[in-house]
Amino acid sequence: MPKRFLGNIMTDTPTAPAGPYESGAASGVWSLAEALSYTKGGLWPTAGKNAIALIALGQHTSGPSFDNRVDTVNIATTGNSTDFGNLSVARISMNDSGSSRTRAIFAGGSKASNARSNVIDYFTISTAGNATDFGNLAAAHQNGTSVSSSTRSVTCGGNETSNVDRIQYVTIASTGNSTDFGNLLEVKSEIGSTSSPVRGLVFAQGSGGSDDIEYITIATTGNSTDFGNMTVSVESPAGCSSNTRGMHCGGSGDSNAIGYVTIASTGNAADFGDLTVGRGSISSTSSSTRGIVAGGWGTGVIDYFTISTTGNATDFGDMSSETQLLSACSSDHGGLAA
């Protein structure tokens, strides 16, 4: 009987997987337990599956102050971002982005008139083009954050007429207005977040910063629970993750800190390494194995790191302009099932 090797990436000579895992190989005959162990660690090849990141540009260091452009990069490679399409309305301070493997959602933000927005836009990630209307948030807001699984995008906190503790969600595959989910432990904005397929983590607090981490269970509704503390006390950090490990990156005061937690547990973050340039008002997203951090005040730098290891970030490329208060999501982040 002929042997059956999944995805044409196996041979009779076993070789340990090597990155980049989106385009690597795992030569050899592996037991299911061995393959599962590598997969949980983010070290199993995905047979050519690309992780496409969409990055809403936000506010430029030098004009236009408010941009409706969305750039894209392939996370498995390196290089500068390229144009993908446009939001329906130019806006900044829109960290409320979530995604499934096929659809990206961008919500809220502040418009050029300085009025907060309740708009929810969506893009089909496989096809470059402009945003389509999805629905509306419960109230116009800015400086919130979102976590997502393959089915839900959950928006947390933000500033309406003042900071709020509101948590609301949408079902990504449909369209419509957001639904109430629960409440954060306290009112907060200028925050970051990331997720596994089960849990969403929310980092920090504006108005002077904090090291708070709290979490929700994405598939249910209810209030958040205390998780632990970041390695630094900041506002405006960014977050990204694999299925198992969550990262907080940068933040106000030109922080270059990267910290990590194991999402399935609770506890304080541990030191991971440093960004190439310390900065806040940044965005971050990931593939299942690699995190990227884009933009920030006075820079258009994109960094990357391998989530399963520890160490400093490496230069990836550049945004199309120096930009801050931007937002990012991808087609293969840690909130999506392996």
C-alpha cells in the first residue's frame, strides 16, 4: 500500500521543521502527537498558507493628517507595505480591528472634523479594494481596541464623550450593528489587545498608563477578569499573538519593550526583547508564528519577531509614510484556530 503524506511536505527522511513556517517543510514521517506538539508551538509548516496583514494608516507625521488608505504586507516575507484600498471615511485612533481568515473589520476612530465615528467597515482580505459598510458601533468612539476569533470581533473600551468600560461584538461573517458583550474592569482607552481562539487579552490604560492585563472568553458574553500585569506601565501599546502566546509591544514614552504571556493561564508578563525603535501609538498583528509592529510617532518602520522564541525585533521594511494612531489585523493571527 502506498504511503500517504499530508500536503506533499513529508518524505521518508525526518527533518525538524524550520521557519519561516508559512512556507517551510516538515520532511519525514511524524506521529500525530509530534505534529500536534509542533503545531501548538507555532512551529509546524502551513504548506504555503500566506498571512496577509492590512494596516489602516491613521495619522501622518506630515500631511495628510487623516488618511483613509489601507496598506498590506505578506507577514511571511519582508519588505515595504503596498496599497490595498481605502476606508469609507478617513480616521485615526482606530485600534478596533479584527479579522477572520477571509474578512477584516475596522471600527470607530476619530474623523478629520475631530468627531468620533461609529462606522464599521470591512474588507475581503484576498481582494484588494475599498471598504464596504458593515454596520455601526453602539456609540461613536475612538481609542478602543478589538480582539477576534474566527467568528467574532469584540471591541473593548474606548472614549465616547469620556472613557468607557463597554465591551461589544459583531459576528464577522455577517453584517449589522454591534451587540452588547459586557464590561471591562474599569473605564479605559488608549489600550492594546490580542487573542487566542478562546481568550482575548486587553493591555494597559490611557491617562497616564498602566500595566494592567485583563481577559475575556470570546465565545461567551460577560465581564472581563484580571489576568496579571505587563512588564512596563504604558498607554497605547500594541498586541499580537500565536495561538498560545500573547505579546505586548511598545507604548507611550517611546517604550521599546516586548513582553509575553501564556494566554491559557494567568499571571504577569515576562520580558521577550526590544523593538528596533521605541514608540507608542503603533499597531501590531501576526501570523501564527511571526509578529509585526508597524508605525508609531515619527517613524514608518515595520519590525518583526518570531513569537515562539525570545529576542529583539528585526527590521521588516517600511510603511508608505511615517504614521501613528494606526490599526492592523491579518488573515492568520493567533485568534484563529490552527
